[in-house]
Amino acid sequence: MGATPVVGGIGGYSPCYNGFDGRSLDATGGLVRHSGVQFNPSPIVTSGTVIETPVQDPVLRLVGTVTPGATVELVLRGMPGENAGIFLGRAPLVLERPGSAIERLTTDGRLIDVSPLPSTGAARVPITIPANWPVGTIFYLQGVASDGPGQVQYSNSVPLVVL
């Protein structure tokens, strides 16, 4: 299943589809999921499924330029207080996990523990790229968050490619 993230918008509206809200993105059938935000009501009829969850699904970003010797920042967002971590794997995969909105998207390699997420809901992890890593070195990152006894949720995946 393909996915297109909708980032930003004004007053709950997405600028990426002619000013209509996110529900209109599903006009051809399929699935739209958004978390931690509420879209404005829409008169547009969808032929697919719209899933709204009040909690923030984990989201992972890589900030900076990945070059040998550089320091970049991993930013994992989720619900404050959640147990969270970032997987660093060598290969991509797609492995469905019951209860998680997003599949497991990287192999187990190393887990960077960022538990618990701070009150801002965003953990920032600086990492220094080893100076001896050659151009073209690839790793795959994916965040994971859980409220303890609750369901584990995975984030999007982010490739780390040395330039």
C-alpha cells in the first residue's frame, strides 16, 4: 500500500489538494490516516477509509547533511512520556505488525534508546557520522514508541546515506 504524507496546512486544510482538507485525498478509494490532529469537517465524500486517532503516531526526521565526520540530528516525535527508541538497521524490509499503523521497515541492528519522550514529545539525538565511512554507505532508521502496557507503534523510515 502506498502512502503520501500531508505536512502542514492552515486551519486543518492541506495545501496539496486544491485547498480541500485531507479527506479529499482519498477520493479514489484507499486509506487516509492522521494522528494527533483534527481535520476540518468536509462535504467531500470519500470512497475509502479515513482513520482518525487522537494520539500522535511516532514520526522520525533526520536533520543535517550526512557526510563523513558530520554531526546530524535524529528527531523522534510522539506522545510525551512514551517509551521510545530508534532502530538503526542495514537493510529495508516490510514486516506487518498487528496493531501498528505502520509496518516494521528496517532490520534489527542497533536500538538507540530515547525513553521516555520528554514533555515536548520530541527527542533529539545527535549522531556523528564516522569519518572513515565511505560515500554511499547506507543505513535505515525507524522510530518506535509505546506507552508501556499499550500497543507498540512504528514511525516512518528514514534512509541515512553518506554523501
